[in-house]
Amino acid sequence: MDVDGDGLSDLVNLFQSVKSKKVKNFAESWISQGDGSFQDDRQEKSVVSFGEYDVDEKSHFQQRYMPMDVDGDGLSDLVHIYQCRTKKQKTCASISISQGDGTFQRLIRNPYVGNWSDVDASDARSYLPMDVNADGLSDLVEIAKCSRDGKDKTCAASWISKGNRFSRYIKDEQEASTVGAWSDVNASDARRYLPMDVNADGLSDLVEIAKCSRDGKDKTCAASWISKGDGRFSRYIDDEQEASTVGVWSDVDAPNARRYLTIDVNGDSLPDLVEIAKCFRDGKDKTCAASYISKGDGSFIRYISDEQIASDVGGWSNVNADDARRYLPMDVNGDGLSDLVELYKGKLRVRSFGKST
């Protein structure tokens, strides 16, 4: 996220302080220096949420933060997703606005953005930051279980940013958009959804990453659901057509689970898919990145032939291990191309697809 508006992606560290059941969550910014390094320029830490909780209470740990520009000033803000303390269990979104100097100012408004489901439940809701109506403000899209014609489906409901709060784009009576079948969130074949503009119309679309079968083998497929500009989504290709194959399949809860990132790897202004997976190089387990390029029509194609070797982007650590590596797409040098930032125990490393710092 860019917290100071210099065009370079920065890092924000979230941490918590608990004293006598009074909880405060803080944010500290590490500013990109443009050379792959980051610096903590300020001693001041921002309070981005607070309250009184039982530290052993399950809901205490069910908090999420989303980086998104909710007020359209070009600075990345923080949105806190948590359980509201109301008679009916709801999900609320609290906004902390970036001040442009690495600090955040929390707004008082706490609008609800849907019903509540425990984050470790099989029907857990998820929220994605994306601009569904091209007004320059980041909205929230709620991904949740729904029922259509007696079958379990995945639905997407849009909550539009008003600059200081969110409101539902369509009336509650209207149905949210169906964006695929349903699979339990904690299942080995759980679906994942990524926000990206696959057709370059300025509207953020949804890409569904799911298990599929090709020639009798388990594969990973990507299906695009296009934003209609009114808070709804529709499938780009007919159901009869096959979604794009974007690698083999590995269970999402497996030690060698694949991960997918949205990165424009070829500079054509279309976000592509980068597959992060385990590979074998020179007798050692490594992490490799393979690119699947957006064709602009909702489909993806592998950038290099299967015979070629995907990029080595670091050592390997099991996804569910305590020292698991994490990869973040961000432009650390302001050249307009997304780099990969590898976070691992003891170090941080930046890789620009073939170059490392």
C-alpha cells in the first residue's frame, strides 16, 4: 500500500497491545526507499481500533484489515473488518484514513457490511477491496454462501464507498450476484476469489480460482466474473466453455499449497496471474513463480511454454509451517511494474522477476 503518495508501495505492520482486557490495535508504516529497502520514518504509531474484550474470547481474534483508498485521495487507507456488538450479529467496517505521513486517523462511523459468520467457520464470509463502479473509490465486495434453486452457491454483494462509510449498492431484497458453486472455506478444495480488471474497462472484476478436471487430471482453473458497473457480476464466458487452466491442483490446506497473486508482469496494463508453487532446482526444494497472462477477454494463457522453467523466487518452506514464506506484489521502485516482495524469517527480499535485491 502507498501511504505517502509517492507512487512506491510501502509496508504497514499491524500489532496489538492488551492491558486489563483493553485492547488497542496499532499500525506502523515502513516507507519504501525505491531501492528495495524500507524505513520506519516515524516513532509515532497510529491507533486503528480499540475496545474492551476478554483476551480468551474467540471473537477477539477475528479481526481483519484491508488496505484500500476509500476517499479517493490516492493514499492507501486501512479498513478494519470485525464483529459488531449489536443484538443481531453483524459485520462492521471501521475506516482509518491515511494522513500521508505514515500515520492513520480513525473515523467514528462503523457501518455494518453484512451478517456475521465466524472466520474459522465452514461458511465464513470474506471481503475484497475493489472499485466496482469506476468512481475512483475502493469498495467492499462481500463473498458469502447463498442458495439458488435449492443449491448452495457463492454470491457477491457490493458495499460502495461513500468516502467515509460503506452502503449496499443494491437493495437487500435484490439477489446478490452468483459467482460460482460453493465449497466450504475450510475444505481442501476451497474456492478463492481475486479482484482484478481482466478486460481493462476500469471496473474491478472477480476471478474465481477453483479445482477442475482436465483429461482426467486435477487442475487449477480460473473463471472470470465481470463487473457490470452496478455492483453486480456476470460470467464472461458461457458455462459450456472451459475456464482457463492455470496450473496443476494442490489442496489449499496442504503443505505444498499453491498461491495465486495478481500482478501485471508484462506492462500491458492488464493484471495477470502469478502462481507461487513448490519446485525443485539443483537438488533443493525452491519456490517458483509461473505467469499466466490475461488475454483481455477473461481468459489466461501461460506466458512461457511448459518445457521452460518457471522463475526461482527463493527457498521453500511449507505453507502451513511457522516459518512459512509470504509473497507480496508491490511496485517498490516506481517503474510501473509489480515486483515480488518475499517475507521470510529474519529477512525481507525484493525480486523483480529475474532480479533480486
